[in-house]
Amino acid sequence: MGEFELIRRFFLPLGERQESGSLMLGPGDDCAIQRIPAGRDLVFSVDALVEGVHFPRNYRPDYLGWRALAVAASDLAAMGADPECFTLALTLPAVDEQWLEDFSAGLRRASEAFGLQLAGGDTTSGPLTLSLQVHGTVEQGGGVRRSGARAGDLIAVSGTLGNAGAALDYLSEPAPSADILAVLEHYHRPWPRLDLAGEVRRYASAAIDISDGLLADLGHILAASRVGARIASDRVPLSAALSRLKGSKALNYALRSGDDYELCVCFAPESWESAPESLKSQLTVIGAVTAEPGLYLDGVDCGLEAVPAGYDHFRGKS
Ligand code: ADP
Ligand code: MG
């Protein structure tokens, strides 16, 4: 199968779904055309995923298709953006029809679940690598930045943390228990918190998605906002499955492991007060922003320097 047949069979159909939305012209031409409605800003980001670095070798292609788009879409959620469309640059070592069938099926399920339509892409041969650019929109000036946190803001996180990080310990478990299956689900099928994006944009002062671990990602907000934070370890939300599997080490997974794609969000106290239950019920307050720099966990300075900065591709895990 040649390049064009491959694109026609596995990818063009994902661009043909939607009539409405801002995508005027999908894959098949030299460029896609997106119409940005008057009064809105385009919010966009690109993510590259390399086999053996961002996902295991011989990773299930349907999981890969879902995960690749979920990870990219999570950045839109963190900005409070509404999803619109995405492009896919795919580098493949060989044409494996079954692999492509499964990959595009996973990608299609994610595309439908997140409301992100395929707008175009590029297909090349080489080591397995995926680059996805996602486009979203916000009302003009409405994008939520990392730099907006202020002393006195509350810090909250969505969902439960540490599940996907723990899942890495069980990727090749031959007979997984129900608890192991529960944490594996978080790794294989992350759900970017696009469901919260609209309300986050209305009420939050700053936000980030947790891709590298709570301490590392909260650290990015603190650095960008030039503030510090105090958080309480007993407030950090843990799933029952993670607590049972990891016991006293569960908190460490929640603080330091990534791949959860939940949100860490700051709110001015009065904004939190006025936020609707539909948002608050999805979040857990874990601490507050301080004027003094530093990240204190239970009164102990983690020392932002001592906190792992997340994954650094040129230095490895710090
Ligand atoms: P060009 O040479 O003009 O850049 P290409 O031959 O790379 O065009 O691609 C032809 C069409 O197929 C374009 O519209 C492009 O967006 C689309 N396309 C190529 N690869 C993919 C892919 N992996 N997913 C979606 N669309 C793709
Ligand atoms: Mg062209």
C-alpha cells in the first residue's frame, strides 16, 4: 500500500465526520482551513510522541491512537479552551495494515469523545513517531495561563492522582487484579479534563495539566507566577485502588508520577466561592498560594530545586 492509499483508507475518514464546527476544509487539500469565529482566540499546541520514550515499544496501537490525542487535548483543557480540530504527523517504520486499522480506530474513538476533528497531517517513513497539533478556541483574552496565580489563591486538583504512574509497574502483569486493571485504565485511556475547560476559564486564575507529576507541574505555575505554595499531603486525592496497591507509597506516586492528565487549578478565594457546584464537585482543594517562594508540603520545604522538574528529555529524570 502506498502513502496516498494509506492516508485515504485510514485517515481521511476521520476528517469527514462533522459538518459544523470551525473546520471549513479537512484533510485532502494542501492545507486545512479553520474559521476562527469573531471574538475568539485560537489556542494551539503540538506534542510529539516517540516510541520507547513516550510509550513502550510494541504498545497496543488502539491504545496509542487514543492516548496520543488525549495527551495533546489535555493541554487545551489546561488553557480552558474548547476543542476544535487537530493535525497528525505520523512516521511509520513500515506499512502494517492491521496496526493502522487499530491505531486509526483508537484515534477515531478519542476524536469523537473529545470533539476534535482530524484536519490533516503528514505521513513519512522512519522510527515510529507521532506529532499531533491540537487547535481550540477561547473567548478573546480568555485563555488561562500558568502565570496568573496570586498569593491567597486556593490550589485544587481534579480527579485522583498517581494512578497512571503506578500503572507503569504493571504494564506486563500477566493476570492483573481488579485494582491493577483500574490503574492501568488511567494509563491506557486517559481522559483530558475538557469537561472542566469552560468553567476553569471562567473562574480560575491559573491552570496546568498534570503530565509530569503534581509537584513538578504545580512548580511550573509557581515559577511562572513568581509565588510559592503550601499544600497538605492528606488532602491529595488518591484512588482506593492506588491506596490498596501501594499502601504508604501511594502518596509518593500522586506527588511525583506523571501521565494522569488531571488539572491543577488556582482560584482567587472569591472566584472559588462563586464557582458552581458542577465545577467544585470535580475538584479537591489541596492548599494555597503564598507570596513567599517555595513549595511547602505539610510545612516542610520541598525546595523547588529538590523537587523533580518532571521529565527532561536531555537530562532524563531529575
Ligand atoms: P502536501 O504534499 O501538499 O503536503 P501530502 O501529500 O503530505 O500533501 O498530504 C496530502 C493530504 O493528506 C493533505 O491534505 C494532508 O493533510 C493529508 N494527510 C497526510 N497524512 C495524513 C495523516 N496522517 N492524517 C491525516 N491527514 C493526512
Ligand atoms: Mg501541497
